[in-house]
Amino acid sequence: MDFPTIDLAMTGANIVNLRKAAGLTVRDLQVAFGFNSPQAIYKWQNGTALPTVDNLIGLAAMLHVRIDDILVIDNTVA
């Protein structure tokens, strides 16, 4: 059975768009999550990493969206 997967690049682009729409900067997210550097957020935005479940919940709250609105699912079946 084929399972849908998360499209990392599209999810990253989506995080950028949602962050900007919410009027937040990368620095705003860094401070809110208590990160020492913005590297994790840049990794999310570049599609090289996903937020942890806890961070995803926080991100959704900060962006005023549902988790489903952040993640971009690739439903194509090979």
C-alpha cells in the first residue's frame, strides 16, 4: 500500500508564505521557540527538515492555522 508523504520543499515554501502572511519574521519565530539561532527555522523553510510535532503545534498556533494548513502532502501514487 502506498502512503502519502510530506513534500518537504513545498511545506517549507508554505511555512515562508504563512509566516509572512502572519506578519512574523524568522527572528520572531526564533525568539518564540527559544532557539539560540535561527538555523532550525531556516531548515524548515528550505525544506531540509520538518518541525517536531511539538514545534508544529506551536507554529500552527502562531500562524493562526491548522497543522494541516502547514503541511503539504504529496498524494501521488507511483
